[in-house]
Amino acid sequence: MKSNKKDNRIVYSTNPDYSFDEEEQSQETLAPNQQKLYVFLDKKQRKGKNVTLVKGFIGSENDLKELTKRLKISCGVGGSSKDGEVILQGDFREKVKSLLEKDGYKVKISGS
């Protein structure tokens, strides 16, 4: 029996044959040339401030954080990674596109 919480911890099981196998659910990071990233400009639910979003990254959370860190340093802005997206403060679509293409990613600017 599993808990309905997000972390899905085992609370109690009545099955005597049940074995708890902790498997890492980390996703394998694809090579940059196999990934297609989308760069957006967004200001919804952000009090009118512009943010640059990078979506479509397929890989582990650590690799996403490393990519976020490189982009933040290169653009000289703050940001974060959340729910598989990179969020950078400000409008840096063209700069992010050129940085990602230099790293070997396929990049497309979407939206307005």
C-alpha cells in the first residue's frame, strides 16, 4: 500500500512477499545533438516581468542544474531550474539560443 503523497513512500504493506526495491528514477541525459530545446519569453504570473524559459531538456536533474548554471553565468542574470525548465530573469532569447547552439543543442525560439 502506498501513500498518496508526492514522494510515494511506503507506509505499510500487508503483503508478506512484498519487497521494497528502491530504484533510482533518474533519467538518462541525451547528448546535446539529440535534444531539441525551445526558448520562450514569458511574463504570465510574473507580475509583468519578462523571463526566458528553456523547455524540452531530457536528462537528469543534476545536468539540468549544470546547464542552468552555465546559462545564468553567461547571461549575467539570476534564474533557476524547475519542473524540467530553465528560467532566466529577463529577455535573453537570442543570447541563450546562440549559447545552446554553440554547445551542440538544436534550438528553436517559440512564441512572441
